[in-house]
Amino acid sequence: MAKVLITYYSQSGNTKAMAKEVEEGAKLTGAQVTTKPVGQVSAKELLDYDAIIIGSPTYYGLPAAQIKKLIDESVEFHGQLTGKVGGAFSSAANIGGGNETTILAILQAMLIHGMVVQGTAAGDHYGPVSIEAPDNRVKMQSQALGKRVAELAIKLFG
């Protein structure tokens, strides 16, 4: 059974709410899903999962420092995440807040690790984005991300 980790940082609760929706989508596949705030995840723990989905609020067009810290610490395991499935999501205070650049920064780190990242032709192409609290569209996009990543992990890892 594929193991999926969803980790996030959330100060206002918006990114945490998105993480719960991502979790719901991933669970629909039958994958083993763990959801934790980033402060409860060590870089070494990333090795234990087949898929990793990271969510962050947008700060100056980039992920929160807490997310960047995990990514920076993961350098110790460079090459050991190769082939794992990755995904990302973000929230911001406004439309021009840098949601996509935040997601792309997370995905860039995943690609440097050799991870597999699958976009989507429908909806939020890089990953779900929310302006303030997630609305119904964001909830659906978040669930779709969780399902998409978990399904790919199941195909690759069983």
C-alpha cells in the first residue's frame, strides 16, 4: 500500500483547511495517509513515504520559512527521494499574492530531489491555490490533488 505524507504550515488555518481536503482526496484511493504540521516532520522522515505533498501560505511570493527549513534540511538526503511522487498547494491573502510562485518553489525542490510531479490539465495546473479560506472550488481542487498524487503513488509503488 502506498504511503502518502501531507505536511503543511498554517498560521491562519487556511492552509491547514486545505491540507484536510487534500487528505480526504488521498484517502479515497485506499492509500495510507498521514497528515502533520511541518513542525512535526523531520527531513529523514520523508524517506518513509512514497508520496509527499507540501502546503504553505505565501509569504513574499515564496513558501513560509518553516517549509523552507524542511526543504533545506532534506538536502542531507539528496538523491534518496528520487522517484517519490510530489505535489504542492498554497494559500494567500489576495489573488496577486504569489500563490503559483510558492507552489513552483516547492515543486522545484522536489524536482531537484528527483521526485515525480504530475500536473493537471483541469483546474489549478501546478496545485490548488486559495485566496483566504478555501471555498468550494478550492476544496474540490485540493481533494483532486490528494487523489491524483495518491493514485500515481499506488501505480508506482503498489
